[in-house]
Amino acid sequence: LCFLDGEVITRLSDPGASLWDWPRYAVEASMPSPGETQFTYDPTLGWTPIPGSAGTLLGKPFSFTAEGTREQNRDRPPVTGPLIVALGDSMTEGYAVGNDETWPAHLERLTGRRVLNAGVRGYGLDQIVLRAERIVPAIKPSTVVLAFIADDISRTALSVRDAKGKPYFVPEGEGLALRNVPVPVAGRSSLMMAARHLLGYSHLFDRIVNRLGMQRFWY
């Protein structure tokens, strides 16, 4: 009864809520964001672009090459010169901008050298380095540009990000040891799924989770 009273009170106090409409807040909040369908599970990196996938993101062309790097400058003559690889997170990948509007695409036009955009949204510095170790030996570029933001360093402390599992490193001896590989699929235990199904409809529970700053874990 107390829970139901709280549910009614929070719904009445929120202009965006309704007593008659009961959406599944947890499910809606964790739905794939625009462009997420062009990414797939990777046992080492957590997630990675689907090679050759194409679509739009926020009205902009968003596609990947057969190598799984962001497509760019297709309407221009082929560039020559030593190869450059750009690695990073969504800032490098170019979230919310078109294929030819990313900074690696601009770098390619400015230098006249071929630039591969290997940035992937949501990556921590650990995932960026692991992706570099996969790509660089295969293509042997002359230059590697690693772009990162402060949050990329914070992400190295996570084993799960945005409801997706990820690898991480821990200190071991004088170096680092890789953990959580193969990366498990996060948030799929039967108990968690049952709780998510039942409490996912609750506006009260959703407000509590947000007030406690636990929405990333819950979603």
C-alpha cells in the first residue's frame, strides 16, 4: 500500500507522467540509441562496428567500410601517401555528424594522406588500446593518432558500460593484466530480468534509481 501510494504521488507530481499510461521506463531508457544497430558484440572489445553497415544517424549519413572503419570522402579522388590511423571514442568516430564531417575526414583532406577512422563510441582508453593492438599490426600505418577525453580514463574502471560488458585491466606485478575477456553479456541474469520486468513499469522506482545515481546499473 505504501508503495502504491508513493507511485501515485510521484506520478501526480510529475507533469510528464500519467496515472493511466504505464511505460516500461527501464526498457525504454536502455533502448539502443540512434545508430546502435550498426554495432555488434565483440568478445575482446565488448562491442565493435559491423563492417559494411550503412544507415543514417540524426539525419546524417553514417556508414562503415568493409574493414569496420568509418566511411569518408567517397566522392573525392583516392588519396595517396603514408597511411594514418585515428583511434578514439565517439569524438573520433563522429557521433551525430556525417561521414565527411568527422575530424579524421578533415585530416585526410588537409594532408592528402589516407586516414582510417577507427574510433568507436563509448570506448574507454583500455578498449582504444586493445583495438589499436588489433588493427595496427594488420595494416602497418606510418602514423597512429590516439585521441581521448578525460572520461575515457574513468571508463577503464568499469566492467559494464551502458548495459554492455567491457574488458578492463588490473595491476599485476610490474604490469597490467587483462580481465573480463571473453566479455560477458551484461544484465541477462534471470533474477535481474524478472526485477527489470516488474519494477520497470514503476515511476517511483525509476525516480529512486535516478536520485541514487544508479540509473546506469539499473538500465
